[in-house]
Amino acid sequence: MTRSETPILATEAPETHADWRALAERLRTERGLETRAYVDDAFVAAIGGETFTTANPATGEPLAEVASCDAADAEAAVAVARRAFDGGEWSRRAPGERKAVLLRLAELMEAHRHELALLDSLDMGKPVSSAMGDMAGAIGCIRHHAESIDKLYGEIAPTGEDSLGLVMREPLGVVASIVPWNFPMMMTAWKIGPALAAGNSVILKPSEKSPLSALRLAQLTREAGLPRGVFQVLPGFGHTVGKALALSMEVDCLAFTGSTGVGKQLMQYAGQSNLKKVFLECGGKSPNLIFADCKDLDRVAEHAAAAIFHNQGEVCIAGSRLLVENSIREAFVDKVLAAAERMQPGDPLDPASFMGAIVDETQHARILEYIRRGVEEGATLRTGGRALDGEAQNGKGLFIAPTVFDGVTDRMAIGREEIFGPVLAVFGFDTEEEAVRLANDSDYGLAAGLWSQDIDRIMRVTRRLRSGQVFVNNWADMDQTVPFGGVKQSGNGRDKSHHSLEEYSDLKAVWMSLTPAP
């Protein structure tokens, strides 16, 4: 390894608040941050020379000036990716050989997991303990898809003796992956893992709000042995480099996680260009249904609170709509309030902090505006509802208290629109039919939760919920073996599991005419 590739943690892992602060200082003074784009196996400035500032939302302090790529950079990277794909060093490499490279990448991510987690915590404000959980998921994702490569078979069609029909899978070509800021490393792994495993060349555009871990990952992909041009990283803005990738005639697939509004724009760009495949995982306003027959209300309330306050509520599948059977509603909401009190934000580098900082001033203001509208529309504010900018960390940073509204109706903005913050909207219901109606009365369909001990009810309601995934007596306790994605305006793609690997490949049918035996 070169000096820049050596883990900054060679011995003990950080455990305490002081340990993580010391690691952050070592990262700043010993290595510094990679801020250039990664194109054609080299770190380079943006062609136009532009940069943007990425800041630490917990302190307000600038972290780095990062290359701001635009259309010229996109064009250059796409040309490199196409050349790499057509050259076949990766796309035509034997599956077992691709597997070995990706397993090596997973090993390197494991070795550097504290540094990668720290970058995500510093960059977007998430608690470092949460970022470490993300790293476990990211590493597991890369390993899962690496191990899957040589276990997906083609097909032989049923034919007569005079023919042979084959169905083969081939990589798509050049894949542009646009990932969000809320789970930077985990979302990156969800996109690039199956795309690389299938043999594609990948151009990653990280969010301008959290680009640092993606650029560090690029160094690791080079060390892992990915061929030149197979993986590139273009930091920058969606309306510049993101749009250019989406409109490119040489990009074969666009994989996106983010807002529904941007997802709709990307589909239009695909139609305006080359009809590239577009896989979208977009917004959510997920219902969490609590029936009176569920067990252990204290435990369920803890899970219901975590479902919305984890990662500051900046989660696409956040359980932001809590639907509670009225016979237990008052007691259950009191328990949720008690749980919320234990989930206050704090310094993201303190492993004891459940919540961290809001990613930037724009999102901070957006959340507070929704809270104001909730009060104005007549919902009952039970807790929170205020900024904690002067309290959570020495009077600095962007923090909002866990917020719970009761008495929410489906006509209120806080009950219908995705807020992407620590704001819970509580609804009441009396019957199973009413619960299902409320749950499905949404433009979104990304996730849903259901808490009950009645197996008949569980099966009935699960089948009727219009959602890409349903969590029964848990919230988001899933792993790499099941697909992740939504319906309705929550998108049309699937991350994770072998289903995502299939999305990054095309089917080719081959029909052979055979000479009959003499």
C-alpha cells in the first residue's frame, strides 16, 4: 500500500467520543481528504476548474473544496467507460475472476470501515454509530453480489431435437449511478455492487452534500484491482453533471435513489435521449400500523419511535405515519413520547448520540416549515417542534428535536408529504378496513409496518397494503437476501438480492438450428 492507501487505524478501533474526535483530527492532519474527481484511473480537477464547499452540519465548519463536475466531465467519463466496456477487460472477464476482485474490495472496505464511516458522519451529520451500521451493510452488499456472480445460470428453452434455444444474460454497458446524501456509502454499495458484478462500467455521481466517502472508495477500487475506466466518480450537482449523464446517448442505464421529483425528471431525460433503462427508488411516506392486539407496547413504541427518528428522520422508508388503533392510542402515544425523549440529537461523533445533525441549512429550514404548517393546520404538537442549534453542540450546528404530532388527518401536509426529517404524524383508526384505507391513501408505496399477533389479520392486511415491502412485528429488519424498492411514486427499481443483479443485465435469446442425424 502507498501512504494514502494505508488505513489510518492500524491498531485499536475507536470506541469513545474522544476516540472518534481523535480519529477525525488524524484524518485531517495525517492524510487529508481526497476532493478531486476520479476519471480514467486518476484523480483530476473538474475540467472547468469549479469547486463547491462541503461542510460539517454539526459544526458549520467547511470540510473541503470538492471538484464540481459538469457536462464536459460527464462526456469524458462516459467515453472512458464505453472504451473500458467495449475493451472487455471487465465485461468479458470470467465471473469467478470478477468475484475475486469484488471480494478484495469488500476486504479493503472492512479494513477502512472506521475511516469511511467517519467521512459520512462528518459530511452529512449522521451519528457515527449509525454510519458504522451503514458500513456493515455496504460491505455485506458488495460481498453478497460478489458471491452471486457465479451462481446465476442462464436457461435452455424446451425445443425439439432440431433446435437449441439459449437464454443468456449480458451486462448492459455503461451504468450511471446517482446516489443520495442520507446513506452515502450504503446506497453507493447497493448501486455499484450488482452493476459491477454483472460486468458493467459504472460512473458514480455522489450527492454534493456527501461526496467524500465515494472519493475515498475510488482509491480502494483501484487497489482492489478493478480495471482502468470500469469505475469512476464525478462529484457535482444534479442539474449539471447529473443531467448530463442522464441525457447521454452513451449511458445505457441510470440507477437513482432520491426524491420523486428528480426521479420524474430523469425518466424524461431518458426519453429525450436513448431510452436508457431507468431504475428509480424515490420518496416515501410510510405507514406503521399498530393494532391493539400487539405484544409488549413498550417495545413496539421504542421501534415506532426509532422508525422515524433514526438518522434524524432523513430516511426514505422512515415510518413517518403512525396509525394506532384508538383503543390503545392514548397510552401508546405516551410511550412513543417517552421513547422520543431518549432519542435526542447530539454530537454525531459521540457513539451515545441517537440522532445527529440535519444535513444542511436548506433541509433544516424545510423541516421547520413543515412543523409550522402542522401547527397551523390544527395538528396537536405533543413534543419537539423546535431547532436545537444552540443546545446540541456548543451553540453550533443544525439540530432539530424529535417531533410528534397527534390528531393528524389525511388532509394535512404533514400527513401526506415527505418531510425527510424527525417529524412523526399520528393517526387514529377503529377498524382494520379503516387502517388499510389510511395506509394506502398516499402517492407513495415504499414501505409499511404492521404490528399484530393475529396471523389471519397479518396475512389479510399484508396482502392489501400497496407497498414494496411490509415489515411485520419489526421495522426494516431485513438483509441482502430480499429486494428493496417501492410502488406508485416511490419508484420502479429494486436494490439488493439477486433481483438487482438481474436488473443490471440484458437477456439475449439464441436460437440454433441443428442438423438432424443422417
